Amino acid sequence: MSNGKLFLIPCGLGGQNESEILPAETIQATHLLTEFIVEKEKTARHFLKRIGYPHSLNDLILHPLNKHSDQHATPTYLNSALEGKNIGLISEAGCPAVADPGAVVVELAHEKNIEVVPLIGPSSILLGLMASGKSGQSFVFHGYLPKDKSERVQKIRQMESASKRDQTQIFMETPFRNNDLLTDLMNTLNGSTQLTIACNLATSKQRITSKPMEFFKTNPINLSKQPTVFYL
């Protein structure tokens, strides 16, 4: 018996308009699956309902993959695929395994010779990069910056230096800490350094602002609880 496949399923960035932004092929492929690896079960069920999932949500097999998961149990999530069944990996927002814990499952799938099938969907990191006007030839995604303030400021200075060499620096923060990060950026970066702030991407509330740092110092914006990606 041949192994099943692991489908990597993107979802919307705002949790509301997947039927408009996901290709029909991605939705159709998801409809065929009945077992999923997910970050949060409640979020996954809501996503499946929004895309018109045809099966009973009560009959789904869902495996939680987050910071509270048993690491020893994670390899067992692929057992069905080893028995020939196709399963899915659903991201909380955007693309699975990109700024997402799903990467560990994808790595395990390759080790177990399970075919990995990435489906098409939105990535906030790439959407913001496209709209930033900054280099798309050379860029680095740093993920979340250090929580310690002194380490975070040091990291910001390092990224600013790298950005001067025409290498785009991409980073993010949890939405409720966005304003604190923006304050650190304003207090640390040179006024002429270009900053792009891309928030609520691929939603009706989308806003992308690319200006010198001095602009943000005199035109403060509120990013609290808004999913945002930053670019230097």
C-alpha cells in the first residue's frame, strides 16, 4: 500500500473571506479530506464551515499542533498517511509552516516518505513585500523580535544596518504588542530609514504605509490588535 499525502492548506488572513481569495482547487482539495492537523480546533472548524465543507464537523479527526501539544505525540499525527489516507495541515492564518508551527510536521512527512502537497493561498509576508517597494531579490524574515527590550533594540539596529545594503528586513509581532514595537522603532531608527507597515492584509481593512521613519514619528498610527508585518 502506498502512503497517503499531506496537503498544506492555507486559509484567509482575516478569517472572513476565504471563498473570495482561495482558488477553487484549494477549496475542493480540502473538501475531500476528513483528518487534519491544526493549531486550534475551534478556528479550524470555523474555517472549514466558511468554505462550505460538505462533511459533518462532528465527525472530523483533528490533531492539535501548538505550544501545548505533546511533542512525543506529534509523529503519530501522520499514522493515517502511512496507512494510505490523505490528510491536511491547516494554518491559523495564511500559509502553513510559514511563521507557523506546522513546519515540524512537514519535516516529519519528508522523513517518512509522505508526499507533501502545498496548496495555493495568501501569505501576508509576501503580500506585504510585494507592496513595500523594497527589494524582493534579497530579503530576510526574522519572525518575532526578542521580548527583552535591550535585545529587541539591538536587533532593530542590526536590521537597520542590513537594510542599508539593499536587503529587506521583514519581521512581526503579536497584534497586542504592535504599538510597543512601533514605539521602539521610532526611538531607535534613523528618521530617514524607510519603514513599511502592512496590516490587515487581504481584508477589507487592509492598510499599507511605506514612509521614512520620521513620518511615523509625526503621524502616529494605532496598530493594536491588528495583524501586521513590518519591513525595513
